[in-house]
Amino acid sequence: MTYTLAPMKTGRPFGVLEIPDSHFPLNLDDKIPAIRELYRRAKTTAWNPATDIFWERLDLSKYTEEELFAARQYWSRLAWGEYGAISESPALLLRYTKERREPDLSMFWTIRTQEEVRHADACRRMADALGGYMVEPVTKDLEDSVATHGVRGMSFDADTPLEALFGSLICCAEVIAFDVFRARIKTTTDPVAKQILQLIFRDEVRHCDFGWKYMEYRVPNMTSDDLAVVRNKVIWMMEEVELKGYHSSWLAPSPNVTEMESDRVVYEAGLGATVEEVEKPILVKSVQEMRERMRSWGIEIPPFEHAKMGTF
């Protein structure tokens, strides 16, 4: 069973805030050693975007004006995405407290939040170094797809078990983004862009590991109804978020050609982007692996369909 006190289908989107506060007794013992270890590891691997990145190695003379403009736009977009992770963190921390979840979650999540701040800061600094951070999309129609994936709202919805949030946000969306991120590192040739991606990737390894470890801890005690909600949220995350262009603009129902061409310019310049033909097989493989891992929980994820991907 889940920890939420509100009944299913209450129709109250902010039900979590109505859970009475209860702070004591306060037990800070290791409840989930694997997650407590991720917390300890995160504390020893902190890095500073201002001083730990070799900014002096960024040679703008190697790039054309077109490449620099496209890269500014690309790294600004990365910063917007990282900022979204920052803004969802307080909502989830509040939920952990309201539901009196294991202290390991809150301890790790505070570090995870700091890491997302670093990621946004590094991406912003890179955009500035390339000629200037952009405060909003160049094309207005891109705003809806990059603005949010709905996690902040779901965090307060007592009818959405926390496990369904982890299953959809981390074990689905973040794992796909993680796999694409790894490909970015391989194809990026600019030394500063590559270093930033490597540092972010090192943190994201722990973020994804956190989601899988907590779900593996919780699944044995979840009901079939709970697992069904997890399944539905994972499907929703794939169909309504990922396959509509949240992380990859080419997946949008009406993809912005200018945006896609801009990403290709960045990719060919070796400044950090990937393109459709690189990402397609990664997405397929990532979903296959997710499907296999969730099958061990008793969750069957159905095939997905997309105009550019077919059935996979």
C-alpha cells in the first residue's frame, strides 16, 4: 500500500497538503542503505561550475557565427530543462515529509537538488561564453514542449502514489534522457562542452540509480492497484511527454524545422547536441531495457507508436 491518506479519485489535486503534519518520533537511521550510500557518495563528488571547468580552453575562433548562435540556443535550452528539475524538488521534498517517508529520500534529494543547480549554472555559463544566454525560446511554439512535464502538479496529488512519480519521472523520462546524454558525450569534440557533459553525466548516474533502488525497495510491498497506477503514469510520461518532444524536439507532433536544423548545426560543430538518427536507436534500446526491468516488478509496458519511430 502507499503512504497517502487521501482516498483514490478524490478529485482534489492538492490532497497531499491536507495530510496532517507529524514530525515525531524522528528516526534518522539508515532505512535504505543503498540510497544512504548514494547520499554519501554525492557529498564527495561535488564540483564548481565556476572553477572546475576549464573555460580557458573554449576557442570561439573555431566556430562560425551560425554555429555559435545555434550553440547558444542549445545550451540555453539545456539550462531551462535543468531549472525545471530545480523547481520540482521542493514539491517532492514536501511530499516526503508529509508522508513521513524514509529519511534517506530527503537526505539524498537535498543533494540532488544542489546538483541540478550546478547543472543549470554550468549550462547557463556555457551559453554566456558562446555569446549570451537566451531567456526564452527563439520560436514561441517550442515553449509548451520544454516548459514542464507536470511533475510539480502530480507531487501534490494524493491520488498519484509517490512510486508512480518515481516510475514515470526517473525510471522512464530521466533514464531515457540519461542514455541520450551518454551519446552526446561520445559525439562532442569541443573540450569544454565535453567536460561539462561529463560532469553532469556523473551526477545523473546517481539520480537514475536512486529511482531504481527506491522502486526495488518498495515494489515488494505494493498492491496490484498501486502497480497499475505506476504503469499508467509511465505510459502517460512516454506518450504525452517524451514522444511529444520534451527532451527531443524532433519527436514533437509538429516538429519545428528551424529547431531541428539548429541542433544539427551544433551536432556537426561538436558543441554538444545529438540529432534524430543518433537518438532513434538509443530511444528504442532505452525503452526495451525499461520494459524488461519493470516486467520484473509485475508491470507490463505496452508497445508505443510514433510517426517517426513506428511501433517499438
